[in-house]
Amino acid sequence: MQTKVVKFGGSSLADANQFVKVANIIKADPSRRYVVPSAPGKRFPKDTKVTDMLYACYDVAARGGDFSEMFEAIVARYMEIVRELGLKIEDRLTREFSTIRMSFMARAGRDYAASRGEYLNGIVLANYLGFSFIDAADVIFFGEDGKLRLKETCHAVKDRLSEVGNAVIPGFYGSMPNDTVKTFSRGGSDITGAIVAAAVNADLYENWTDVSGFFVTDPRIVPNPEIIRSITYRELRELAYMGAGVFHEDAIFPVRQAGIPINIRNTNRPEDEGTVITESAPEDSSPYTVTGIAGRRGFVTVTIEKDMMNAELGFGRRVLEVFEKNGISFEHMPSGIDTMSIIVHKDEFEARESSIIEGLRRAVSPDRIDIDRDVALLAVVGRGMRAQRGTAARIFAALAHAKVNVKMIDQGSSELNIIVGITNDDFETSVKAVYDIFVTQRL
């Protein structure tokens, strides 16, 4: 029988009704043996996530303030779920909350406070499913430097899960060598799910949320964009780097290394196939030439002009050393015979602008330095672009038709993506234009 690890986000476990949906999904497939839950999310738009409630409550407690009312609101969230599910674990939760309250008063730390959302949700879900509960602090380990000890963690998870048939392991946290709790910096529950999947060599890692997969582009810009049905890890990395709301690299690495596919699914629409993420996929497996469109505003282009710079040995190295010494990494570096442009984040550059300009003058004695502070980057990503002639021409034709001026063009040798520089004001117009020519006109 296959083994699947399933992770459910906060919106999937926000209330008792969502718990019922989650249980039905798990019971519909016996191979869904290991479950990683997040803390309860928002039940309605103006609601507050339990994790945010815990942070706020702990901050008051750490200052010595009266946090009783805030704490009781958290207790009420869980007790409401328990009562509506008909579970007989009020006494256990009462003991857990007593321990948490005392730990808050003893200033156990913000990581400990935040982790209790997943910890308590794990206890509730395990009881509702009839699965074993495994505290993540017992199997997920961080080193003294705060970095995940992946090899040791995978061994511990594998050994512990081999003792049980089905289990719930809370996401988002683990333990330090001194047994204090530490949380992941971001995408915590996603990372836990990936670790568990890698540890048990799962056939599939299912990540359940409130959308039916990844969108081709930002739905805040293009209403109801199409879903990406299949995407490779390389494409995902390109889109994530350019600001798309997808998995963080830390949540991908364990399963990618183990060759385990990821399936993004919708808890509220379990019949939808969602998005499948794999190491590789045929170039013609997508209905569109492009897989995704993403980008970000807020860049600066520093253009250096100097006659015969191409013949000056070490010119590029000396330019980049100036940015390195100022602690700034570059995004892209388009160049010509006598020009070289460095694209960097605007906020980082402006904080060190004087130092950088003076450094460049000393390092390479340029004829001229121009600064463009109004740059956004748009990335068009797709494994199918390599097999389709005229893809770049279609992108530029769409932008020209939308009256968008292209400031910069950059294409990698892999032909996996094309990045263009535009003005910040033209960003949304550009996204819509490219989406229209590659997706809307294909429908």
C-alpha cells in the first residue's frame, strides 16, 4: 500500500466543521497515514489566527501584564471545537492549558508560545481521528546554531513512526539541544510535512489548503486565473524567487532530495486535482506555453558606462566587489559592449547609495553612472518555452500592444524563463497583457 503524508493548513482546521472535512479526506484514502496540522486559522475575514492570539497573549504575559482575558479567548477557541466534535478530552486540554499558562508566566519564550497552536490542534485532531499523537519536539531537532539537523531528525521521525500505524505530528516547531522549543522561521508546517514525507519515503506529500493549487499568476491582478496543473521544482523555484505565493525553498528541499512529488489540494473542494510538483515533466505536458507569471516592484538599475570596458580585465569583478562590500546582492546583470547594469533591491541600495557610487568611481573610473529608481521585474516561466518558437516575440508584442516600455531583457541559457524590466506603474498592466496572450487567448 502507498504511504502519503498529508499536511493541513490553518484555514483547513479553523473550526469543527473544517475538522469534519479533514477527517473525511483522510478516511477516504487509507494511504493517508501521517498527518501534519497547523494551528486554527481564520474562521471569517476579520477573525484572528490562533498563532497571532498566542503571540499577543504571551507578549502581555512577558511584560507582567494581566493576560487572563486573552488567554481565555484562546481556551474558548479549542473548547468550542472539542464540544462541537463531541470529544471527551476537556480534562486533558484543561491540564495542557494550565501548563501553558504557567509557562507564559515563567517567560518560556515566544517560540514556545506560538508552537502551542499546532501542539493543541494536533492533540485534538489525533483524538478525533483515533491516530497516535507524536509531539514534534520529540522528533524534530535544531542545533545550537538554530539550524535544522535534518539527518538526525529524519532518523528520529522514521524510528518513531515505525512504531505506530497512523499518527498526527504537529507542524511548525521542534526542539533545541537544551529541550526548549524552537519554531521554523516561515512556512513552518509545510517544512514539517516535507520532513515527515522524506523520513518515511512517502509516495506522495499532499498539502491541503484553501485553494485548488497554484495559480498561473496573482489573482489580485488577474481575476480567477487558471490553475497550474503540473509544475517542476525548477519552475517553482523561479516563480517563488520572483514573489509568487508558493512554497518556500526550505519546504521543498527534503522532498525534492528524496524524489517525492507534492500535490497541492483544496480542503473545501477535495474533488479538484490541484497542482502536482515533480522533479521533471514533459515540455508539452502543460496546456499553455508558459507555466507561471510573477514579478516584483521596487528595484533600482545602476548602469555603468565606460569606453572599452569589455577589454579591461577584471572590470566586472571589481564592480561586483563594490556591491559585495556594501552587503548587497544583485538580481540581474544585463550588459553591452561599453555598458554594464546592476539591478538591486531599491531599499537596500538607497541605504548605501553614497558608499556604492564612491566605491564604483574608485574601483573602475567609469565615464558615467546612471541610476533608474523606477524598475519592476516581470518573470515569465515555463518549461514549454524551449520547444515553442517565437515565445519572446509574443511577450514583447503583448507588452507593446499594452503600451508598456521594456527597460531590460534577461533570458537564462536554460530557456526556462524570460525576465523583463518595466516601470513600477506598468507592472499590473504587463502581467495582464502576458497572461492574456498566453492563457486567455488559448481558452
